[in-house]
Amino acid sequence: MLNTIRHGAPTDKPTLLIAHGLFGSARNWGVISKRLSDEREVVAADMRNHGQSPQMATHSYPELGDDLAQVIDGRWDVLGHSMGGKAAMLLALTHPEKVGKLVVADIAPVPYQHTQTHNIDAMRAVDLSRVGSRADALAQLEGLEPGLAEFFLQSLDLKERRWRLNLDVLEAEMPKIVGFPEIDLPPFEGDTLFLSGAKSDYVRREYRDRIKELFPNARFAKLPDAGHWLHAEKPREFEAAVRTFLNM
């Protein structure tokens, strides 16, 4: 079972399950989870091979979707970003009875050509024996895209001097992570919001036909001046868009 962090208490509105992206954790979503929990219970999950969840030998989207299904008690709304968005889509397609409304943040049900192995290499290169503080680790992560080093360090266990990420499995399974499985399943008929950053190219117009095949009730929205990390770059606007959709 995945490790989860619960915010708020059950109300007359469906519980919201949040699935983070690659190298993330439930803790990354603390601020947004707490704010959305003023109306409903919010459950943020550590995905497998991340955070406090079990480290497993494989990391495929059908498995990630099944992991999320085990967390849900009844029928919940679901929000997933990037890798978590793909896992949320597999959850909705394979366990539609467990999903009410679905929010997919800045990702599409298509394979991508990029890789994240260079970031795994950067984390592996940190000499943890010389790390006594986050500042020590940060100094060894110079040269990354702005904000990435600080983001990665949220998954560093300083006391144990280890990463809370299964880097070996994530590297081995990277083709699956940047890909998307070939599926022959009925479409998910629930209300779905594909919310993306206006400066991101992860959800291109040419992907919309495939999205509509799998999610015929999908609608699309973009956050101005936001990129792939839209929830971190524009948290208030992101929260407002999610809240409005869930309450429709």
C-alpha cells in the first residue's frame, strides 16, 4: 500500500486523491492539499519508488494505476501531475468505478522522447558521505535547471544520508515512464480536465484526438505564464482552476 498524507476530514464532497510526478512526493503537494482541504478531504500519495512508499522492482503505469486504486475507498476525484497524471489516467481507464472527476496536469496519454536519466546521474553524483546539510548537497547539484536542485533535495533523507527515490529502478524503467502503454480499453466517460501550462509543450494540439478517444468528456485549460511545473509556478491559479472544475 502506498504511503499517504491526509488533509482535512471527509465532507459531502468526494475525497480528492493527488498523485505527484517523477522525483516528487506527497509532501511537495502540502500547500495545495491543505488549501483544497477546506472543502473536502485530500489524500496525497507517495508513488511507488518515491517518498515513504515501498521500493519495488518495476515501475509501469498499469502498476501505478493499480497502486492508486488500492488507496481509494469508494469513488474519489483524482488529480495527477506528469508521471502521476499518466498513472491517474490508467487508474481511470482500468478502474472507472473508483474515479469521479479526473484532473490531468500537464501531460498527455502519449509517449515522449525526452529522458530524465541525466537528473538521476546528477543525484547519484552527490557524495552523500560529505553531506551534513541540504546546503552541502545543493553545492554538489550545481548546473541543473533553476529550481530542480531544490526540488530533488526534498527527497533527500539527511539523517540516513540516502535518497528516498529508487534511482536504479527509475533509471531502468525510464522508457516506460516517458512512454505510455498501448491499451485496448473502453474510454473513461467521466468529466476530465487537462490543465496545462501555457509555456509548456507537453499537451500539444495534435494530441487532442488521442485524448478525446480515451477521455471523450475532456476539456482543456491553460494557465498563462506557467510551464510544466504549473502547480509550483502558479499555485493560486492552479488551485482556483482545480477547485472550480471539481465543484462544477
